[in-house]
Amino acid sequence: MRIAHLNLVVWLLLWPWCAWSSGLPKNVQGTGEHAEHWQPDPMHEYWDPATYDRPETQVMEGVFQGEECLECHTAITPGIVKDWRASRHARADKPVLCPACHGEDHQKLTFPTPQTCGGCHPQRLAEVEEEKKFGFPSHALAMERAVDSKHFADKPKAEVASCLQCHSVATKCDSCHTRHRFDPAEARRPEACLTCHSGPPHPDDEAFFASPHGQRYLTEGNTWDWSKPLRKGNYQIPTCAYCHMKNGNHQVADKAVWKFGIREVNPKTAENEIKRKRWRETCADCHPPETAQNFFRELDAERKKTWTQLYGVERLLKALRGDALLRPSARERPPYPMDLMARFFPRERIGFYEGQASAFYNVSTIERDYFDLWYFSNLGAYKGMAHGAKEMSHRFHERMDAEARAIATTAERLRDVGKTGEKMDLQPLWLEGEYTRFNRDHN
Amino acid sequence: MRIIVGMLWLGLVLIVSHVEAADALPPFSAEGDCLSCHRERDVALVAAWEKSRHAQVGVACSACHGTEHQGAMAARSRRNDACTGCHQRESGSYTLSKHGVIATLEAERLDLTQPLKEGNQRTPTCAYCHLHAGEHDAGAGILPLVSMGRVSAPDDAARAEARAAPCRDCHSPRFVDTWFVTGDRMVEIGRMKVREATRAAAQLDDQESRNILHRMTNDHLRNVRLGVGHQSPDEQWWHGHPALDGDLLRIKSLAGDLLMRSQHGASSSPTPSREGQRHFK
């Protein structure tokens, strides 16, 4: 308690000074809801070029037209030039040369943003922008989603720089269309998505490759003509982009029913019925209507069962919280990130609606165990089911069951321990330490 | 004149037959077979290999180049599967990176008979960076990532330079430097978590905390390093930092339990569940 109060006083006294002393030039302040709390790490400029672009002024002066760029860069950066020469940009009747995207003045060269690309590809840009009206999850909102999350604002920026390599899908187009070939044939293949759509909370790679669709892709995919548009009849089986970007539509959000699986959703709302209709039309490219109906029925049942289980575990944790058995308590550990109220009224966050998605660190073991159950196993089960990989989903459900049992056992032990002896102060252990201090000083 | 043309012709035939003879050599099984010729023909190359970790652990020529002396030995060693048989653990982070994705999708179009030189391949394969410019002391220039704030030592500066060289073949020097500034910090922050956990575990003497500390260093911190080195966001983040966060808080919980036991003699204490540890590489 004493340390928490001291922290509060020091924080209140120092905050204006901190805000002033870290006042780097305006263009290197953070962005988003917590902009005043953070400054970007150097790599940030490459992930969000529109905000942080800093033209290279050390190398070269002069204004150059396209062919002049190529004269030097064929020798300086042969790989880039070779790639560009193989692109449609180079083969167009009126080639799209370097200055179209980077500018002509070598002192003021810029990285292209989606707006730059939209100059020639307005329909694609409009499709991406349209995603915003559907809310999360969305490519177009991905950067906001990253920088507005409380753990992003709280953690050292070099640590969370790792988030931006994927979340920059909102701020540049080469996440999927790798430079400088920008080949649609490459972006149509599932691998183009998997650099980001992989890993514990979204094992889309595992789910797709384990599904009958993915199995067929793995055996035959290399022989298909990927220069064909993603339209009915062009591919024997669907890949990521075939369903999620049907007919090449760069708006990926209008069928997103389950919101990535991290919170419960009612699939029967009017809005979701419309989204479902879009799914049925997509599946109908190859399957009879019953296939999609059965698929949705199974998926709905799986989700309902899963959320019943997750809420059960949440109740268990909330009961422990009610009896002050979560140790370290919110008062004994670093304050919840970026939350002024939590500094006065610390409270353990449990579940999606209390914002536990940002509280996966500096928490007690049982809270983290629930985070792992909800964020990793649940999402593995969902992703498997949603991509037609039932065995994978089953495997993750077994894992969920084991984790839920382990949490119940831990809860019982916490109750046993709670009965014995008086409470001791865990603050010195939890508020000190090299990383904990560094995190406190570097958000 | 005829005599001169005849001599030239004969010379050409001799050269061609020599090359053919070399190509027609039987498969080599023992490394001594390769070294008996190449120690003289490729002095620097063999000397570099002898310094390498590969040489120390007995990975010799045929492991990467195969045993068929038919002119494709270099191309074979430039393929990713020349490395991934042994380096499977490391290859996952590369395969998911944009470099790895392009290598997978364009495997049939990558011309690996060309030397690993700027502009010859669209994307780097393992050998492009780790045996940059044919450096046979594999990985000499690339490992390990230099720690934040310790780049001043000449050895570290030389390493920092060597690890950036392959990247600069395709990326601007500023991009490469910036990547490593942030990347080094990202790794160092991971080390901070390991050091904090190690200190917190000073009084602990149980198998569970030893397991967690071992996993932090050998798996999760390594994932961060591999993620930075191979540009895999997934490995830097999910398999890296949040995994380390979980380890650190589990160690602190164990240390807290011990404190409570020692001061209040509580009979039983909650131990971290092992279930949550199966999600990461």
C-alpha cells in the first residue's frame, strides 16, 4: 500500500515534467488514443511511413526522372530494379517508374502509402477504406488497433515494435504485394497471408493446411495458374483470399461474424444474418446450400459450448477476486497500463469486457492461465472449426478442458492457502526487478 | 598456322576432358576424399570451414553439397533444404517471414546455379546470409545479435558490420541499421526479463522454476532472437515476449509462494499450471 501511494504521489508530481521532458519534435510523438504517453522506436518510421517518414538527405541531391533513376539503381540496387522490371508496372504501355511512388527530388523521397497506390488503384483503396465501417477485425484499422491497445502504449516501444510489422497492413500495401514486383499472383496464395496469420492466437496457417481445402492446396497448389482472378471456376479449391477477398475485393470485413473469436457473438443478429448470406454465396461457388448450413450449425454449436466453458472459468476467477484471493492483487503489482482509474481503484481484470486482453503480464498465475486458455486454446479451437479442420478444433478443445481443470485445481489451492495465515505484502517482489523498472520508465 | 590451330584444339580437348573427368568422379563418402583435393584448390574456403562450428561438430562438405560430383554441388548447398534437415528449429521463423514465403512460392524459379550475389536471387535463402559471399565459416558474421549498449567493443562492431552486410545487398543501409537498432533493443528487453526472473528465483530450489528459467533462455528468448534475425513478427512477439511475460510472472508467483510459506508456514501453495506452457515454440 505504501509503495502504491508513493508511486501515485510521485507520478502526479512528475507527470507534467515527464510530458515536457520527453517532448521530442512533434512529428515523433506517438499516435492514437494514448499518443501523449509514448514516442515511437526508430523502426516505427518504416511501419507507418505516412506519419513518421523522414526523407534521406545524406546520400544524393538532385531531381531525377524515371530512366535516370534506373541508370544508377541498376548498379546500386540491382535486385530492386530486376524485381520492378518483372512487374506489371514496368511492362505497362506507359511504365510506372520510380518517381510515381517515391517522388523526383532525391532529398524528399517518400515511401508509398495506401493513398499513393490508390492514385492509380482507386477501387482497391476504396475497398480497403470501406472496411472501417465494419469495425474490428479489419486490415484498414489494424494500425489503430495496435497503437490504441493499452499494452502497446505501456510496454517499451522496442518490445512492441514487433506488433507493427503485421499491423502495418493498414499503412502500406507491400504486406501482401511484396515489393518491387507487387504481383497479384503472389498475393493470392495462402502463404502471402501467413507471415501474420499464424501463431497461438490466430493459427490460420495450421487451420487451413489441416483442412481438406488446405490439404488439396498442398498437393496441387503449385500446378495452378495463379494469374487468374479469384472467381468461380478458376480454382479447384478456395484459399484464404478466395473466400475472404472474393473476386479480389480488398475489403475483408463484410463477412466477419465471429470477431476473431475473442468475444462471444450472437450469430443470429440481423447484421450477422446478412454476413452469413455472403458466406453462403461464397460456399455456393462449389457446394450445395446444405453444406454451408450444416457448417454454420456446427460452428454455432461449437462456439456456444466454448463460451459456456469460458464464462464458467471467468466466474471462478471473479469469485476468487471477490474473496481477495488473487495474489498478487492489483494493488501489489504494477498498475494496469494507461488507466488513471486503476491507479486509484486497482482491480484485477477478468475477461474480454473488463479488458483482460491487455493484462497478460504483471498478473497472478491463475489470471495468466485464463488468458492462455481464452486467447490461445479457444482461438485455436475456433480457427480450426471455422476453417473446416475439425480434428484440430477437437485437439484444442482437449487442451481447453485440461487447462480449465488445472485452473480449477489452482483455485482450490488458492482457497486453502487463503485460509491459513495472514496476508503478507508481495509488493516488493512484484514492483521491483530489472524489466519491471524498465517498463515503468519506458512507456 | 595449322599447327597452332591444332595445338589450340588439342588444348581445348584436354581442358574439356579434364573438366569431364572431374565431373565423372565417383561419389565421395569420406570427407577426406573432398579435402584431399580442395585443401589445395580452395585454400581459403577450407580454412574458413575449419574455423567454423560446422567443422567442430563434424558437419563436413557432403552434408551440404551431397556426394555426387556432377557440377550441381554448389546449387544443392544453396537450397534451403540443405540446411533445414539439421536446422529445423531455426527454419520455422524464416519460413513464415516474407523472405521465406517468397522462397517457398518461387522455389522452382530461383536460379540457385547463380552465385549468392546481389541481384541473382529475388529472396535470400539460408546460405545467402549465413554463408554470405561464400563465407564457409558459416554464420561467422551473423550470430549473435549484439546487445543494446555494448556495441563499442571492436569485436562487436565488426560483428555488427558483418551481420548487416547481406541485408544491405537489397535494403538501404538506413533501413538495415534501423532494423538492428530496434531489434537489438527488443532482444535486450527479453534478456531483462530473463535476468529479472533469475534474480527472483534466487531462493527457489525446485524443478518447476528451473524448467521455467531453462525455457526462458533456450526457447522464448531464442524465439525473439530468431524473430528479429529472420524478420518473423510471430516469433518476436507471440512465441517471444508474451511467452517470456508468462514465464516471468510464474517465477514471481513461485517466489511469492515461498515467501508466504517461509513467513507463515502455509502448508500448501498453488503451483503454476503446466498447461499454459504448451502454446509456444
